[in-house]
Amino acid sequence: MDFVDRFGKRHREQFKLKRDAEDRLAELQGSTRSGTYRPLADKADVAQACAAFCKYMTERSNRGEKVTESYLRTTRQHCENYIDPAGDYVVRRPGLVRKDSIGFKGGLGAIKLADLTAARTIKFRDEMRRHGAGVVTTRRVLGTLSRIMKHAVETDLVTMNVAKGIRVIGTRDEDSERVTPPSKDDLATLLAAEVDVALQDDAAVKRARKVRDQMIAAAFKLQIRFAASTGLRASEQWALRWRNIDLQLGKVTVDSRIDAYGNIDTTKSAAGKRTVPMGKALLTRLIEWRAATKFSKDDDFVFPDSRGNFTRHTNMMKRFWDPTIVAAGVEPIGWHALRHFAVSTWIEAGLQPKAVQTLAGHASYAITMNRYGHLFPSDDHQIAFDKIAEALA
């Protein structure tokens, strides 16, 4: 079969059977009439779409267009581990060696974009689950695939995003976003716990490093108090510089966040840019900390590492948080639980839901209520039901 597309480009296709050629002709005539014919869809595969998307996002990142290094790495991991584990996807940073494969065999890399259907994508989802991928991981990988297909549609590689809207069903109670903050007793126990951080090092470490670690450990308790009071996300807290803190008025201005690689970016959403007040006790500790630390200039980080650089969250968790949890003997919790604790104290103090949303930096009122609505007092509801019961008595 020999034909010319609407762009004037000539195409030739061969078939063993006449009926296959006739079926293909009917398909081309239909797609041409509807304007959905894409010549590249029969040639480009999913692996090429992955490469094109990653190249596009890397260029955006280089231009500073709200694409973080963490997002790029996560996208590459999804492509290499699940979407195209066979290795057709080859967009990697120079000198970056690919880690061992996770052994997933159900990738889509070699499938032509014209042949990728919703049914095949659903099969991909189910194979991920059978391989042992969790609900959250599967959802994230499908989200990455959907964005790859969306970019393919935008670049005329394909006409439809078949990955859009494909759901991953979790357990019956998995959809609940309600959070349970740590108790005040647990937080007090954490703050009282004594951890000899210097003993976490090798016995041959010099005394100077041990002294330095002990100073950092002392500051660590302030970091806990700060997170449990202001409710800042970890990425926001580690990005804070002294210029963001008004020690006169007792306010923190949140305007940025930092990722695991030290890249400064704007907040998670527009609502993330906010001003959070501080109590007098916390303010006093911060004034003392600024007087004691050698990193006290306006452009210095408020909570730096020992060299004045940004705090690497993973390292902090391993070096300080986890040993503190063990020493305190409380049920293991993540650092983000301190944010939940802060919000719960705001609610207990009588702040209205809209004020809580603003201080927490939530993008919508719904997010606040879905997660913390059960913590707000419901006296009005009880009074209403008492009146209903009296009327029926």
C-alpha cells in the first residue's frame, strides 16, 4: 500500500494478505477523515515517548520552570524500573550508572504508541501489583505514564492519552486522609530523650568532630520544637534563612523550599507562601540560638549542618531523629508528624478552619478538612441532635 498523508509525506506499507491491507486502508481512511491520523504513532514506541518527555522536562528544569531535580530523578526511576525496564529508555545523565533492575518484566517500552490501549495499560497496572508494587507506587508510576502520554499527544506522536483516568483500587479504608498527630506526652518524651550522637561515629573519630556533633544535637531539640510549633514542612524549614525570621515581631515568612540535592525552589503551591507567628518561648530560644551559632548572618540557614550548608533531611533522620525515637522509647513516627502535631494544637487553641488552612499552607480548604476536620470541636452538632431527640421524645 502506497499513500501520501495530509502533510504531503509519502508512506509505504506491505502486508502478506490482501484482507490485512484492506483493513489497514479502512483504518487510515477513517483516521484521515477524523483528523486523528498520526504517522509517527506506528513508528514511535513508548520508550521513545519516555525519552522525549524526560528531555523536555530536563530542558524546563535548566530554564528554571518549576521542575525539581527530585521530580526528574523520580520520573527516570519510574521509566527504568517499570515503564521500560528492558532498557530501551536510555536518557541518563552523563556518567550516571544504572542501578540493578528490580526484576519487573511487564514493561511497555517496546510497544508502538499506536498499539498502546487502555486495556494494555490496565494489564500493565495489574502486573505491577502482582510483582509487589504497592498502591501508592503503582499510582505514581501510572501518573508518570499519563504525563508521558500527554506530552506525546502534544507533540503529535499519538492522538489519545490512554493512561489518563486509570484507577488503582486500594483497601477499603485506604482512601481516608485523616491523620492522628502524636500526643503531647510523646513529644515531651522525645524532647527529654538524651542521645549520645557522637557514639554513632566510628571510635577513631577525632574529638573535634564529637564536640561538633554534640553541639548539633543540642540544636536538634530546637528544630523539633520549631517544627512542632510552626507546622512547616521539612523542605520549608531547612530552606529558612535568618532573613525569613522576624525576631522583633515573632514571625516566620515562608517563601521557598529545598530538595534533597540542595536546589532552592518556590513553595509547594501558591498557598505555601505564608507568614506564621511564633510563641514567646520559641522566639526566646531562637534569639539564643542566633547568638550562639557561628552562622548568624541574614543569608545563613537557620538550621544548617555543621559546615553551614543546608540540612540533608535523610541524613538528619538517620543521624538524629531515629536514635532519638529509640532512646525515647515511643512508637516510631516520621518527622512530618510534627507538622500534624502543630496543626492539632492550633485547632485545640480555637483557631478556625480557614485560619488553620492559611497557616498550614494548604492549597484548598478541602485538604484541611479532609485531614483535620475530625479534630475540630463538634459541640454544635451535639446540641442539634439533643434538640432533635427532645422533639421526638
